[in-house]
Amino acid sequence: MYPSRRPRFSALAAALLAAPVVLSAVPATAVTGPATALTGADAPAQLNHVAKINVGEQTACTGTLIDPQWVLTAATCFAADGRPPAGKPAITTTVTTGRTDLTQTNGSVLSAIQLVPHADRDLVLVKLDARITDPSITPIRLATTPAAAGEELVKAGFGRTRTEWVPDKLHTATFTVASTTGTTVDLNGSDTATVCKGDAGGPTLRSANGTTELVAITSRSWQGGCLGNDPAETRTGAVDSRVDDISDWVDHATSRNPDDLTGDGKADLAAVKDDGILWVYPGTGKPGMNTLGTRYQAGTGWKSQDVITIGDLNNDGIGDLLSRQASDGTLWVYPGTGKPGMDTLGTRYQAGRNWQTQDATRTGDFNGDGRTDVLTRQASDGTLWVYPGTGKPGMDTLGTRYQAGTGWGPYRII
């Protein structure tokens, strides 16, 4: 149960306690917990970059599409202390975008496959299991200047309202900036603008020269006037996390390389010596003779494999090794762990059979859906084939192949 007359900050299901924060527009009282939902008008259809995030069956938040495969939201949607572990979400999470009315069937519903939490703010990037290719669903750009005192900004969220427990429609309301710190924005609400449960992670927006941009992400609020809240609580202020200065962090996280075995975002090399030892040469991102760091041993007995290539076959954000067994053409995936040394690769699983008919293999996102595919050349006639990746393990790793070219036999290296 929430303490009475204290601000609530939650992701819809339960009270989530956070570090105390002082609201500048109200008496100096601690703001306890993660963010909540928004009461105001139904949102216009142009806000289809706003996402509804369902963490399991009990918890819901709001988020914002900032890249075709990434949504930005509050870290407290996934962990009470605002520090969810990086990697695959601990609870099955689905993200709905392109719908300001959840009763409709348009837009996209995708699974979340990876979390990248910010080091010192209530922010987390959520990777979707595929890119959103619908041209009507456009990611929003980040602001490059901070919110200014007195500026009016618009919040959007799918959370609770004054009269609805679980609304189907996105709502918006206008708030006024009280002050800005190095990491947060304090906002004043009103009788018609308050943040309630379910709006955690929702966007705070400004219109600049006719373009809407993302200024901050909903983090904490008092929930004054929200359905189910203490009627004696009338404060409508909120505290947001700034996003106008996080572009470097976003760029690093969203440009994760599918050839990255070490989990640092840089492409690595894998090589097998004549003695069958597998070596990993970590990429440094530097030019010249410093391009690769000190190699480390990642396996033994690899003489049995006659083809290896790196790609994120299981769609978890870390590169895996794809290999072919020389004796019978069995295709194996060795999932990457992001760890160094002999723990670099997890337990392998079979992804195909009879691949000895193919004499060239490489990985890449050839169909543009955000998943790693496999391209091969048929040895007998030089036909080029693409096997689309599914992100699933086992024999479902690759979908039905399609032809991508003919006459590739004369080429010695692909």
C-alpha cells in the first residue's frame, strides 16, 4: 500500500519506490516511486510513435519509438529501483506502436528482446524483435535543447485517468516547466493535467518549427486527481528525466553490431588455426594496426568445422557463431554470451542439415527486418540464396529461402 499523501511513481501494478526527489513547485516533500498515468484529452493520431508497453500480464507503461527498432521508456517500468539488468527482459514484454486507440488493429505489436538501461537516469532503451517498416509509424527525434522554465510542454500516456481504470485511448495534457536540473525536469500540472499510473515512460513533447520533438520522459508524480488515488492528494506536479543530452548513449546502444561477440558494440573477428583452436580478436574501434585488441582463446576442437561466420542469429543483441560441420554439412549456432575467454559461446544448437551443397556463407540483414539472415552460394550452379533469420532457436532459426542471384560461380570470394 502507498503511504498516504506522498507522491506515487509506478508502472500500474504496484508501488515502486525510488530515490527521493524534491518537487520545486510544491512543498519540499519526497517523491516516492516510479511514474504513473495521465488525465487529459484523447490524443491525435499523429502521436502514433507513442507505445503501450505490457510487462507480463499485470504491469503496463508508456514509451516512445525513437528508432525503427527501439523504444525509450522509464527504467522503473522494469525494476522497482530503476536498475533493470541489461539484456533480455526478465518478464515477457510486448510493445504496441502505431495505435492511439488500442481497440483498433492497425500498427504493430512486437516482443521486447533487449533492455539497455541508462547509468544515472530513470531511462531504458527497449529493443523490439523486428524493425517497424510501416511508413505511417515514424520515430520521433530527440530534442537538442533543454526545457526552459515557463515553457509549455505536452505529455502523452496510456495510463489511468480521473474516470478510467485502464483506458483504451492515448491521452494528452499540457504541463508547464517549473525548473530543470542536470538530469531532470520539474513540471507543474493543473486541474486538467496530472500524471497517473501507467504513464511511466511516456513522452513529454514540444513543437519546434512545426516538428514535434522529445524533451523528456515521464518519471515520477503526485497523482493528484487520479482514479483510485487518495482524494486528499491534490498535487499534480511531475518529475521527468531529461533526454535532450543523451544522443551519444542512444547512438551507441542502437548501433550494436551483429558481429559483436564481446558485447561492447564493436565488431570482432573469429579465427580457427590449423590445430583447431578458436581465437577471438576483439575489435577496438581504432584504425590501423590497433584495430584489433589482444586475442583470447574461445574454444578447441574446431577442426571439424569448415565454415564459420559471426551474426546475431538468436536476436539477443550479442553476436553468435554460425558454423558448418565438414563431415555431414550440419549447420550449428553457438550463441554468444558477451563474456570473454572459454565462456564466450554457450551451448550450440543445430540450425540446419546438408549444407555441404553451399560453398560460400555469410550473414547480414538482407531483407531489412532487423534480424540476421544467412546468404549462401550453391556450389553446383552459383545460385545465390538468402535464408531469412527468425530470431528463434533450433531448426526454426532460418525461414524459407529465396533466390537472390544467379551466375555467382566465377567469383572466388564473397
